[in-house]
Amino acid sequence: MAGDSTHAPGGTAAAPRAVLLDALGTLVRLEPPAPRLRRALRERLGLEVGEATCKRAVAAEIAYYRAHLDRGRDAASLAALRRDAAAVMGAQLPEAARDAGLDALTDVLLAALEFTPYPDVVPALRALRSGGARLVVVSNWDVSLHEVLARTGLAGLVDGAVASAELGVAKPEPAIFARALELAGGAEPAASLHVGDSPEADVAGALAAGITPILIARDGPPPPALPAGVRVIASLASVV
């Protein structure tokens, strides 16, 4: 298909029983948060903050979140994680923002984060389901993964989702893929695919779990050192 490549003869001859899917970078993208942060600071706190400062604040928050996301295993721990991340963000903002208090900063942080599905995702998910595949999202994310899938309209198009924080195991560990296969009705690894954008978490993790990986490279060519036989696609439509 157009947009596909492979490091060896690849593809599957029969429709898989299950297609596992990464979330960020595969199903959804994070809209640029710095402009949204500027707007939230203006509209909610009456503060004008420069673009460069907002970019630094967002970068600090994202780095903190990525290092601690598995703390967000339930509603209470997620709320605490968000407050801590907001404090890290606030440390990069003017004192007037910090003076507004941590609750206000947390609201501003959440207003700055918006996830949207890639244009190819909804048609691809519908086509895969109509072909009989069971679809499960498996992602290194806090428990709010389920909220994001619901808010973006994707929850009703998949058969389940597992976040690393709620399971206590992250990709590339095989256990998180095993849980996803359970949610897919007990699909066999050999009869399943996993689509994701990370060679380490998605490709290596799927291979370790006995699942056929597909790397989605939305933003350019794939890394050159992929294992032989790994299929590379530019759009989720190519899985159908």
C-alpha cells in the first residue's frame, strides 16, 4: 500500500483477532500546549505571559509528568499528580501566577492540554471493527487515558483500554500486552497486531510478547535500526 514500508517481507495474510493500539502518537496527538497555556493564563488569571516563558513551563511540566505518570493510578493519586505537575509548571511562570494558588494553576494546566484524534483514526477503527478485529488501546499513560478516549469519541470504537498506571506495568514489559489481549477476549499473541510509534516501547514490547508489531511513523521516516520484518506505516488506514 502507499505509505507502507517494511524491513523484510511482511504483512499478515489473515485478519488478526486483535489489534492493539498505542495512544499518543498513534491514535491521538497533543495540540500545541504553550499557546493554550498563554490563553488560559490570560482568560482565567488575567495574566499576560510571553510565549517563550510558556514554552519553558510546558516543557518542565511534560518532563515531570513523563517521569511520574505511573503515580496516577486512580482518581485521588491522579489529582495529586496533576497538582505536583502544576507546581512544576508554576515554578517557570511569573510570581503572579504562583500567587493565584495551586488549585488555579492546576485548572490552567488542564486547560492547556487538549488531545485530538488524527484524521485517519476514526475511519480506520470503524473498518477494523467491521472486519471482526477486537481493538484494545494499550498505553503508557495515567488512569485518565479512559477520560481522553471518551472525550475524543474513541472509547466507543474500541473494546477496551489499559493504562500502565492502573496496571502497575508499562510497555515494553510483556505483562501489559498480556492484559490487553485479555481485554480483547483472550486473543492469542500470534494472531494479533500491535500498532505504535515507539521502537522501544511498542515494537520491542510487542515482539517480546509474541505479537506482530507495526510501527506508525507519522512525522517522517522511521529509525533505521528496526528489527528485520517490522512493517512501517504512515497512516492507520494502512492497517485495514
